[in-house]
Amino acid sequence: MTENLRVFLSYGQTKTDNHLAANPQFPGDLPPDKLDYVSNRHNNRIAGVGVDWAIRPTLINQFHAGYMYQFDLFDVESQGLDLPNLFRQIWPYGLTSLYGTQYPRRPISSFYPLLNAVDSVSWQKGNHSYVFGGSWFHEQDHYWNGPGGEPGYTFGLDSQDPASNVINNALASQNTTVQGNARALYALLSARVNAVDIQVGRPLDVKTGQYKSFGAYNLDEVQQAAGFWVQDRWRLKPNLTINYGLRWTFMATITT
């Protein structure tokens, strides 16, 4: 900008659209305007600024700052559904349920903005070269998970179920695979439930410190730190130089 003032700017951005990254998990085809429900999107940016100021020939100030923006969005197919009233079924006999044999895919997005700044001053005074300055950064991690806590029902015959002994006795001449298939088929046709569990877990309400029966897993974490330093390069003789300095860095408490 002038003979003793220089400014540096930089900016970079990467956008990614993983179209149809996953297959629809619910029956039927998605309409053309809803194909982004099974697509992943990413948008990452990074920007920087720097200022070098030669206050005088023996005194220079350098300032640098940066910003990093990271955003990710995964699989939003279940957005808008009445998830608290849905439940997961695990069917026997080689069949898959509405959600298959895995946990249902849930919309997930994350946003991690990070700011940092560094300022340093270089001062040449006689046979001393002083450098002193400070640094700071602030990172805030937003992580939005899809809701969880719905029950999962597994169809099957418990070993203590009277029907299990009846089937085993009737097929005593068959191997265990045939007996197992028969028990599974009977459990499916008669809607026998042998297990009920909570999928994914119960989310924690950070305000009350209690677990909820259903809800989203959202995180909002902040971490920041700062530091100061001073150092000197002292040239005692043409063949003897002493370098010494002090740095103090402290980390702030992580808050959620």
C-alpha cells in the first residue's frame, strides 16, 4: 500500500456435492426434487489477512489473522418425519426391516468456525534483537445429530417360550439350522417379540443434566487459548550470541 506498509489477503473455498451418496432407506423412489435427501454436501472456506508495518527501519510490526469455516451436511432423508413415533423392527428368517439391520440413518450436520490472530513486534536496538507479541484462537464446534432414543423390536422365539420346545421336538430329526429357521418363521408369523432395546441411546439434556426419552444429540463446544512471548537475540561478541526468551500460554475452559 505504501513503502512501509504491506497488506496480504488470501481466500480459498471448496464446495462438494456428493449427489445420491446413499440409497433411500424408506420404501419407494424419491421424487426428483427430493434427491438431495440422500446426498452429502460440504462447504469449506479459509481466509487470511496480514499487515506488515515498518514503523521505522529498526521497528517492524507484523499482524496475521485467519478464519476457517467448515460445514458438512449428511443424509437428510428423515427430516420432517415424526421420528418420536417411529420404531425399528428387526425381522428374523433372513428378512430385513424398514431400517434394515443397522441403525436408521439420521440427518447430521456440523459447523466448525475457527478464528486466530497473531501479532509480533521486532525491534533492533544496538546489539539486541527483541521480538515480542501475542497470539489468540477461538474454536466453536457445532455438531447437530439426528434424534435418537426410539425403541427397537426384535422378533424371535426365546428359549423359554413353550413354542420353542414344540418346534424343536417336532423337528428333532432335523439339524439345528432347520430348527432355527422354523422358530424364526413362526416368530415372524405370530409376531413374537423376544427383545426390546433403545437404539442409539438416550440423549442428554445439558440444561437439566437429565437423560431424555427421545431427542437430538446436539453439541456446542468452545475452546480458546491465548499466549504472550518475549525473546532476545543478544550478540555479545562477533563469535558469541545468546538467545533467551519467555512464553506464557493458557488454555480456556472448554464450555458446552
